[in-house]
Amino acid sequence: MSKLRMTAWMGCLLAGLLGTQVFAQVGGPIKVIQVAGKAPAKASNDGIMAGQTLYLAGQNGRNADGTTPADAAQETVQALGNIQKVLQAAGMDYANLAWINIYVVGADNLSAVEAAYWKTIGANPPARSVQVVGSLAGDEKVEINGIASSETVHRKVITPAGWPKGPGMDPAGIQINDVLYMSAMGGVDPATGKMAADYPGEAKQALENVSTILKTAGMTMKNVVWVNPFSSAGANTGGTSGGSMNQIYASYFEFGNTPGRATISMEGLPKNQHFIAFCIAGADLSKRHTTLPRNMVPSATASPGIVYDDTYYMSAKSAYIPALGVISPDVLVQVRLSMRNLLDDLEYAPDMDFTNVVSATSYLSDIHTDEDPYLDVYAKFFKDKRYPALTVLQQLAPRANGGGRANRPAPAAGSAAAGAGGRAPSAEVSFPSREQISFIAVQQPK
């Protein structure tokens, strides 16, 4: 690293440690959606409306009096009810949902969550992903976030030929205008119902499934703008005779033009899967642009982000600093550095900063200890409480050898620590990451 670049990094570091925040100087209005009579969540709004698109914050299943329902099924119904209230505050309902994530504590709760979901969601379900997480805030078992659109005329369900469809089946994809939201794809071939034999096989089958959906919609892997590749805890992602996850993943994308991504190890995945890919794509390649800040080299596995039309799908960031690694074990230092890294990426998209962020997901290694002080620092980066729609979760359960804390999140996509481009993980990382953040941002009219 050059002396000039190192000096710049250290300057940013000192600013973070001293509590200095960088606020936006420009940016058009984004409509905040808040349910009437409901107290705002800490450092979040219920929803952010950008044009016709609504980004929904994570909604838990607590009752109106703050109590948690007795079981996961009731909690799922209540969480969906809370999602519905946000939709209705924006003039929408369940049929407007395009893409949702359901986070569940405990694999033993999956069947109850599934049954409750299909009894509640209605006749026009969105593309969907379900993951087992290590923990949620308090004693919650279920949290749901998502994306919806007020556009219903140009909305269509995408189903490849020979794939199952019908009641109780997630649509393979929901296309709204030229944006395609895909359900999570795993290692099962939908046409045959056969599960791949091992982790490399699952990763390949999942990405083949994504490719098939894209082909049905008249697109290719070049159209993908954002991917969440989720692996289950303990999955052998680092290499087998069939190749590592990054090697397999890179083979499906063009070097230097890869989608933004958040690569996360989750506590578990449905149906005993070890890998899923949850994707968004855009049909018009003339609207798709890759960002590359000066402090990053092109990666075979992830770009810092993809701007599609007015929307910036950003790779997740941790506190990792090139040539230095993660320099502090303090989560409050780490969140400052993660936000600094995200600001670097925002500044390389035209006219963007923190005021443009509409959706955020924070992955914490110890939600019960770290969430409140973490959010106190995170909140300072957003002016006038114009917070994005936020979801906070702990992706892994505590391990016996982890000092009571879950294993660290997967390193930021595209970083040396992530082994981007097939490189070995860097030995310079001296502390584990305790947090990681993923953003979606939207350009605003001037």
C-alpha cells in the first residue's frame, strides 16, 4: 500500500475513533413510512419508499403490548401482520410484496413457521428466502423483512418449464418492470427433486437454478446485480475435491463485473441444505454499472456494488482495512470502520452518501451484548434520524469455543480476508469481525 493511501486510511481511522461522522451534503427526498401509533425501532424506520419501491425493515412477531406470542406459528402470523401494517401505511398489501427474508431461531421451528406463512400470505406470494439464525433481539423467534412495489400492472411470476408450481410453492421469481427478484435457490434440482450429493454439488446446482430462472426471463448471469450466498454453519466452503465456494461461484460470473454480494454463514438452512443463493437481477444491461473504489482491486467473486438504474446494490462490509486487517476487537470501533468502508463505496456511485441508503442489514456476532451500543454509534451516521429500513440479527449461535459469542461473520465480499479471486485468507487479520453491514441505496432526483 502506498504511503498516501495508508495516510488516508489512518486519517479515516482516527476520525472514526474520535467519533467524527461524515454527513450528506446533498440528496433528494426519500419518503419515510412509519406505522401510526407505533413507536419507532431504534435507528430504523418501518419502511423507506423510493419511487414505487418500498423497503421494509425487519418486523418481529411481538404483540401490540410488547409480549412475545407463545409459539413460532403465532409469532410468524404476528410478524406478517406487522409487515402488513407497514405495507398498508404505504398504500399496499401482501400482494405487493416482491421479495422477503424470514429469519427463524431454531430449526425445530421451521415447520410451524412454514405452515403459518402459507395460511397468511395470500394468493400472490413473493419470492422468498428462509434462514435459521443464531439469535434475534430479546426472546424473538421470527423476524421478516422485504421489498415491495406499488407497481402491479407490470408484475409477473417467472416459472421455468418443468418446475413445480401452485399453492404452497414459492415462485421461482417475481419480475416487476425490468427487475427480477428470485426465491432462494439451493442444491435441489426443481425439475427432478434430487438433492446434490455434497457442498460443491449444492453450490453448482443452486447457481444452475439461478441461471435457469434468468433464462426463462430472457436474461443471463450477466444481469445479476445482487447475491446473498448463504452457507450453513459447518459447511465445508473452503475447498473439497469439487472446489471451494468462491471458485465455483466465480466460474458463473465475469471477472471484474461480478454482482454485489453479502456472503454469510447462517446457523442453518431449510431441508438440511448447506448452500443457497438469493438473487436480484435487472433486464437492461445498459442500466447496469459496476463500481470500483481506488482502494480495491477487481475481484472474481464480488464487486463493491452494482448500480442498476437508480439503485445501488452494495456488497457487505466489515471493519477490514487493506494491509492492516481488523485492527480492533471493539465492536464500536469496528462499526465506525465498516461505515467508513461503506461510505467509500457510496461515494463511487454518482451523488450518493448515507442519505441515499434505504435498506440495511446488520449481522452481529453477539446481538444481546452488542446491539444497543452498536446502534448508538450506527445511528450517528444518519442525519435528522432519516434511518434506512434496518434488520439486525445474529447469524450463528454461540459456540463452546467462542467465549460465549458466535463465530465471526464471513469476511466482507471481495476483501483479501474473504479469499476473493481464489487468494488464501490474509494472515494480517488479527481480530475477528464482530459485525458486518449490507446496504441498498437509491439515487435521488435533484
